[in-house]
Amino acid sequence: YFGTWTKRKGIKYLCIVMARILSKMPDLCFDLYGTYTDKKKVLANFPADLHHRIIVYPQLSGQEIANGLSKAKVFFFPSQYEGFGFAPVEAMACSCAAVITRTGFAVELCDKQEALLCDFEDIYDMEQAILYLLQDSNMCLRIAQGGWERVRALSWEVNTKKLADIYTKWLTDYHHPQPS
């Protein structure tokens, strides 16, 4: 997980789902990046016997987050609302297979190709999606690859050029209108 520790980010569902998964998979660890909240406050939302397998990083540099995400197998983001949603894009750019809700950027993703998309509050589906990716390395790799391919064109350089091209075309059309 990568995001602030706020209700809007779906932390209620994150805690329920990840507690269940950690209980089922005793060798699994769960990293939370950029919570901007005290570790004790975050851990208080999980059963005490799981605390040693949950690592909370309240604040990290962009490079530290990228390093952590690049080591992760699955990225879970049950957000209830995103304007765009940079966290899933960053995770997908680091080759994480994403399990996310349909909000922000995720609305435009192809389910089961670029990410596994879940409905809001569907705890069962979220849990099953994560377990599926953790247990099927081929599917996990395929989703990670599809996500990476989807977001690699989302660079500032590429998109500012596209915007500049649009403005140039508008100016050309304005100065040289087509006869009607």
C-alpha cells in the first residue's frame, strides 16, 4: 500500500483484507508506504499478533518508495475516491501487479489485463484477487507486465509534448481556418 492513512483511501477495507491474508499466509509481510501517520496508530488497526509482519513507513523519499515498490509483488489500493490516483500509477511503473478499486486513473484500466479491479467495499473480491496473484506467479507477472505497459507512456515529457502539439494545432487552425 502507498498512500496517506485516511478514510478516503479505504483503510477500513485495507485492514480487514490484509489481516485475513496475513493470517492465511504466515510468511507474508505487508509494507505501507507514505502513511504520514504514526506507526502505532496504523498498527492499532490490525491484530497484535500480525504487527511484526506489518512494516509502516510514515514518510519516505520518492526514490525510497520506488525502491520498496519495485520489490513488492502485489500492490493493494482500495481507495474510495481519487482525482487521478498517482499511487497506483507509481506502483504499476515499478512492476507491481495492482489490485485496486475503480476510481481515478483505474477507471480506464482493463480488468484482468492491466490490474485486478474490485468494487468498493467488496472485501471478499479484494481478498480473492490478492490471494490469486500471490498464489499464481504467472498471472501476477502478466498483470504486472500489462500494468507497466499501460503506464510507461504517462511521463511528463510525453504528455507535455502531446499538449504542446494540441496547442500548436489549435493555433494553426485559428490562423488558417478551413473554408466551410
